[in-house]
Amino acid sequence: MELDRTGGFMLQRVRTVWHETPPLTKALCKVMPPLGGVIVALGVVGDLRGWWEGLGFLTNLVSSFAGLMFAVPFALVALSRLGEAHELLAEQRATKWHSERILADFHASWSRLDSSVWEINRLALMRSQVQVWHPDSELPHEFYQRAPGEISSAREELNNLRVYWDVLNGDVRGRRLGVGLAWDTWWSVQFQGYFGECLTVFDELSELLEIDTVGVRASSYDEQRMRQLVAELLDNPLFTWSAHEGEYPSFGIRD
């Protein structure tokens, strides 16, 4: 049973190779080996009947020509396949290097964004006895003084993260799938959803904090909505991922 399965696989592989062979190469493979067989048969008959006595040069020429009839198709099919395999390996190595470089930049940007968000959390909890943020926590005055700058920096880093993500999910993903390398679609879909939610929260936070001008008191803010947004931001899996999983996902690039 195992031999039958192996034989079937090899036969299917040969069919695939033949199907992918260019038409001109197919024509040569159909013509040259049979012609080589005829020349070999002619040479054997000539040896038996003594046709080649005193014709050393012609004998060598005919035998070389017979070998050429078999060697050329082999070189065109087998050696070209080996060349394609080496080319694919080189393409995979280049793609792996490119993927890991972009992924490293992506993780570095994510880490900076993570730090900014937890700094926002620290400002929200300043002078508070609670260690975990919840929507009913009172925002301290320092939050209104320093959080706008932190949120602005985090929002800029979020834009950087989006650029790296676009490269990963576009160019890197396409190149990896094109050369047969892994790409974890499930994780990438999850990240896309979390990323979109985070972007929405940052947009609304930025709008709320734009009224922070001279003469405007902290009480002028929609503090209840502010507390809700900060809570939503901290609950986003983007900022609990590394704590729960131990590291940021690689989307199959480093698996």
C-alpha cells in the first residue's frame, strides 16, 4: 500500500513537471530520445557486422551524437528544474530577510505605542489608590495637563504602526505566499480588528482633548466619555497581548 502511494505520488509529480515544461522542450523530448535510440541500434548492428572498421572518427562522431540525443532533453528538463529550485530558495531567503526586518520595525513601533498607552494609564491613575483603571475612576488634574501630549505622541506612533502593518499585510504577505512561505491569516485578521478599534478610540480622544486651551477648565471636558475611552483603550488586546502571550505575534514569519 505504501509503495502504491509513493508510486502514485511520483507519477503525479512527473505529470506536473511535464505539464509545466515549455512546448518547444516537449517537442525536443519527443523527437530526440527516439532518434538517439535509432542511432544506438544502428551502432550496435554496425558493430556486429563490422561496418565501422577503420572508421574511428565516424564511430566516435555517431556515438557522441547518440549521447547528445539523450543528454539534451535531460539537461533541458532536469537541470532547468534544479535551477528553478535554487532560484526559489534564493527568493525565499531574500523574502525571509525582508519579512523579519519589517516585522522587527513593526514590533518596535508597537512597543513604543504600548509604552505610550501605559503612560496614559499612569497619568489617569495618578494620586489614585486603585491600581487598575475602571470607568468610574476620577481623572486627576495632571491628566488634563499631560495626557494631550501623550495621546498626540501615541496617535503619531499609531500612524507609524499602520504604515508598517500596510507593508506587512500587503507587500510582505504577497511575497511570502508567492514563494510558498507561511502567513498566519487568523492572527492577521484578529490584529486588523483590534487595530481598527484602537484607531477609533484615539480619534475620539484627540477630538475631546482639542478644547484644551488657555482659560478652559478641566471640568469643561466630557469627563464621563473620557473615562470610558481610556478604559476601552486599556482593554484593547493590542495592549494586553504581550502581557498575556509573552511576545507580540509574528503572523507566521518566525514560526
